[in-house]
Amino acid sequence: MMAPRVLISDKISPASVKIFTDRGVEVDYQPDLGKDRDALAAIIGQYDGLAIRSATKVTSKVLAQAGNLKVIGRAGIGVDNVDIPAATQRGVIVMNTPFGNSITTAEHAIALLLALSREIPAADQSTQAGKWEKTRFLGVEITGKTLGLIGCGNIGSIVSDRALGLRMKVIAFDPFLSHERAQDLGVEKVELDDLLGRADFITLHTPLTEKTKNIVSATALNKTKKGVRIINCARGGLVDEAALRVALDSGHVAGAAFDVFSTEPATENPLFGHPHVICTPHLGASTMEAQENVALQIAEQMSDYLTRGAITNAVNFPSITAEEAPKLRPFITLAEKLGSFAGQLTETGITSVRITCQGEVAHMNTRALTSAAIAGLLRPMLADINVVSAPSVAKERGIVIEETTSEADSDYDALVTLTVITEKLERTVSGTVFGDGKPRIVEIKGIKVDAEFAPSMIYVANEDKPGFVGSFASLLGEAGVNIATFALGRLSQGGDAIALVQIDGTVSDAVMDKVRKLPQVRMAKPLAF
């Protein structure tokens, strides 16, 4: 049997080569190849594995030539340079190393905070230019100051630990951070507006999603206290850079330190040239230790998969055995979509999650189902989460996960029920897989319903009163929104009811506002699957 072959197309620590070879994997180390997509596409068909960092772009065109490729390993966390849907369609596992850069990135944020507070880069440049401008550089102490964390996951919690050691007061905004976990970390959990109004320093540690894009907007900047300083080592696009420049020019914001930018490589940016701005070229993960850690970790993960079939830290597939896969795969899809359904409706902090498997599914690998459900639940706020890392990410935020199995009779041969408990409410949704292999929602909040998941849907909670269906359908029709399917359910006549509607295309915010104003409607939300 031929040994599996791996191509390393980026500058990854050569120490990774030894890991591969010691485990029986042949390695072709070409660290500059990833910059040439055509050259990569020309030879990728020879390899079982591809190890990369950020320079290699694994496009659908490259994957189309990868007839033997089984796994892509990203030494680092971000996989936006990989076409994951295309890889999944071709059966290629995509792995990353989600926690290898955490300490390094957290330390860079603290370094920028200190440099910003004492204007160290500008003072260095002035002094080396032969000037002695001692009175020009009047800094601020950080002791006793309030640090506001936007995002308190793995990296954010490390930053909070370091900041507390520097005798700062730490407050955090993170919808998935429980009060118990915040207490354990020694931070105060707050809402975003509270953080903006109280923080002397703000540092961001959240992924870039539709919900977090420009989370520090012009409106948010107007809510900050005068003299605030802002640090971003997370993702470009979290801060409206043009609005921040205006706030810096006006003096409302005293300074900013950025390691990431909305467009990279950043050869120009609204923040460049401002005397109170520090910029670094995405150095968050650039330490010898971090580079070594992620290289060794990805080599171990890929080797284990290619030689033993073990799957670790996959972003597009759970950790399951080859024997389990055929029966389990449709239920994994069901669990993830149930989680996504609940996640898109959840706005407040999650305290606990309960996954109940009944009937045939109770005898399957329920851990994989739980991971899939948690990943779907948290993904609306945490884009980088995957089915493997989901449980640990939930644990970091103090979310209690309860997994139960039951032989209890139900209307279905197999039933998966997800219950999400937040600080304000409890939401339950159940689903099953029919003989066609398609997952379906069969119950929401105790109300029976039968609906397939679709790319674009509208969920409505309403009162069961005459006229609702007609008004709702007419409103969508007038807006040019075509209804594909319309599933209804209710607890009792005149009581709580729901509508789950599959539509063609998408629905605008303006139309959704009109839906919410219908007299029978209590809640309405567009959903995407």
C-alpha cells in the first residue's frame, strides 16, 4: 500500500515535515508554490493532503483538479482562503488549529494597548530622529482604567487575565458569555452600549459575521466616552475605519491601534497617517512559538486522518468513524439545522442547552449530533466555529450542555429535540429525518408543524386569529416575494400559533418590518439555512 502524500505549499515550520515522515506520510515541501494558483492546480492531483497557511488560496478551480485530495490542513484558525462548500462537495476534509495562536494574539493586543497608552512608536521615531521631545509625549496610565472587551472567548479571556494582572478593571460584551463564566474570569458582563459608555480602552476579540460587521460603527463611536482608545487584533471590518478616522480627527477618540484591516494587504487605509494611530501588518499570530505550534498541530491532525481515519478540528465534518457515517450523516445535518434555527432566533445570553435523542437516533454517536447542534446554534455570532470546536467554545462561555437519550415512544422512529435556555426564555425545537433522508422540523415550542429546511424562510409567532394568513400572504405578494411552502401550527384555537414559510429569494428589512406590524404578529424573523 502506497504511503499518503502531502504537499506543503506555504511557509510552515519545517519541523512539521518530521511529524509527517515519522508517521508514514510522504511530504513535498514547496513553501512558495501557494502564491501561484495555476501551478498549484497543475500538481494538486498528485496529493492526498494539502497543508497551508494564508498565502495559498484553495479555490473551486484548484479543487476541481484535486482528484486524490482527502484533507486540507490550515495551520491557523482562519479558513476564508479555502472554498469550504466546494471542498465539502468533493468530500475533502478541511481542518484548522483553532487555539494555536490564542496566547500570541492576546499578547499582541496587550502590547498594542501599552504602546498606545504611552505613544511608544511615535516617541521612538522622534528620539531616533535626533529630537528630545520629552514634554510632547504625555501618556496615560492603564492602572485603574476600564478595559472593554467586545468578545470574551478563548483570546478575549486571555486578554482579560493579562489586563487584570495589570490592575485594570475589565468589562465584557459577549452574548454567549454567561454570568457565571464572567464571574470565574473576574470580569463584569455588560451590554454593548454600557461598555461603550464606560470603557477607557476597547479591544475587539470576536469573529467577523453579519452581526458583528462594523459593530464599532459611527453610531457606536458616538456612544463612547471622550478619550477612549481602541485596539483591534481580531478581524478587519469590525470597526468602521472611516468613521473612526473622523472620531480621531475630532479628538473624541484619543488613539487607535490596529493589527487587522478591512482590506488586506493594507497599502492604504483611512487610519494611516494619523499621529495617534499605531498600525501593524497582521502580526497577531507572528511569534516563533505560535508558528511552531500550529505547524506541528496541523501535521499531527493530517497524519492521523490519512493513516488512521481520525478527524480532529474539522470545520466541515464531525469526529465520527467511517462505520457510523452513512446512518449518522443526515441526523448531523438535522442537528446543525435545528441549532441554526434556534441560534438565529436567540438574541440574549445562552445559559444552557439540552439535546435529547429519542428512538433509533439514541443508539447513534450522539456526541457528534450535540457538536453539530451547538455549532449551528453559535455560528450566527461565531463564524469560525466548527462541529469539533463547538463544545469547547460553549464551555469557555459557561454554557452548560446536557445530552440525554430516551427510548420513549413518539410519533417518529427517531426524534432530536433541542432546548435552548437563555437569561430570558426557553426555546424548544424538534426534528426528524424521513425516509428520503431530508431533515424536517416537526415541533416548535410544543406546537406541531411539518416543514423542510430551505435556504430562505420566514418564521412568525402569532395569535391564532382570523385574517392573519391572508394579510401575511398578501403583504408578501405585494412585495414580490413568492411563497414556496407555508407550514402552520397552533396550540389551540385562538391561542399561540406559528407560521414557517419557505420563500424564493430573500425578503427585505422593510417588508419584515411590515410583517411585524401585523396585529396578530408577536415575532417575525427571516431565516437562512
